[in-house]
Amino acid sequence: MAEHEIELTIPSKPLMNVDATLVVRSDGKKLGELHISKGTVDWKPAGKKTAAYINWEDFSSMLNKEWARQYTA
């Protein structure tokens, strides 16, 4: 099983113009960065310059659908 490592950077002030960032690694290899802001959640894959983003309402809907797929018969 892969060993995962998470590095969290939280701004010292409330989220306004600065994102909280999670750097995600698997077996020492960077998978990408998750940027969390007031308006969106962004995923930037390792080695890419552009992030994919989703607003909080759509993010919630996406994960609720995945939860339903996994936990309901």
C-alpha cells in the first residue's frame, strides 16, 4: 500500500486573498496541490501550471454523489 504524506500551509489571517494549501505525496512522489479558498477548491496536478477549480456548492454535490455511490445499495 502506498504511503501518503500531506503538508498543510495555513495563512496566518482569515482566508481572503491567500489560500490554504495541501501538498499531497504518495511514496514520496508529489501527486499535486489542493488549494482551499473562500470561493473555490482548486486541484493542481504535479508538474502542471494550471489548476482545475470547483466552487463549494459543486464540490459538495460531487462528493455527496460519490458518498451515495459508495455507501448506498
